[in-house]
Amino acid sequence: MSSAESPQAVVGRRKRSDARRNAQTLLDAAAAVFVRAGIDAPVRDIAAEAGVGMGTLYRHFPTRSDLVVAVFRHQLDALAAPQPTAPGRTPETPYEALRAWVARFTDFLVTKHGLAEALQSDQAGYESLHAEFVHRLVPVLDQLLRASADAGQTRADVRPLDLMIAVGNLCIGAGTFPDYRARHMVDVLLAGLARPAPARTGSEPA
């Protein structure tokens, strides 16, 4: 604490820091619950996942639509941000990086499919968020696809928007058919993008 900072200012700063941390914890918890149980999951399950009380949840997000939109933006920010390699971990190949991103994108779509219902009559708000989603994520996927294609690991004739739409179509049934394996089907799609590793010649060591 600096000599010019009052005790009241320190307390206020700590409260703001705690509030931001609680909001972040709630968003992470809500995203996990929505992916696991759908957009209509009870808010008490989200509070329990976050380890906070219902009052804390409602102070940050007074309505379900407030929470869903916040989760949508939270996931969107995470998908649009660079993903650094964890310390001590071998860097991913471009194809592995593409698969990891698409896996997170698939979880994001599970939440996104309930967004229109959560916003109800706010069609303009939904369309604005959808436009933001496309604008921010197409360049990210384009970069991943180009890197993987340049490395010879995936075919080079796939456009990012086409792949996003294809993944989205594979996710549509996830909320309707409990036994539908959207993530498995997305894995099958990605396997179809991969180029086989060059075959070894007889002169190469085994």
C-alpha cells in the first residue's frame, strides 16, 4: 500500500478484485454446466459448480439472459485469444492446434445454440452477437487452417467459414438427441481433413 492510499481505498480495491474473481469463476462454471447439461440447467447448479451462493450469482447476473450472454462473450474472448503452450509441454503441431481449437469451438457451440431462446424477443441483440462471433472467429480459424495446410498436415482447399458451418451443423442435434455424439462426429470430420504422413522408403531406417 502506498503512503498516499487510504485504508478505505485499499478495501475498495480488494472488493473490486474479489468481484472480478467471482464473476470469472461464475462464467467458467456456467460454461461448464451449459456444455454438460444445456442452457436450461438450474442456476443453483451453476452456483454450486462455482462454489458461491445464489446471492452472489444474482448480484453479478440478475437474469438468465444476462448470464448466457456473458458466458457467450467469455467463451468468444477465449476462442479469439492466442493459446500459449503450457510450461514444460511440447508445442503442438499445427494440426493438433487446429483440433484443440475446434474441440473448444464445439463446446462453445453447445452454449451458443441456446442463446436465441435466452434472449427471447431481442432478435437484434442475437443477430449482433452472431455477427460478432463470425467476425472474430473466422480469422482465427483461417490462421489455424493455413498453418496446418502449409505444414502438409491437412488439405488446403477448406475455407474457414465452410468448416465453421460444417462443425455447427454437426452440433445441432446435441441438445435434442441425448445419445448423439457431436464431438465424435466433429472428430470424424477433422480426420477427413488430415493428410497421411509420407510413406517411408526402403532405404530409410525403421
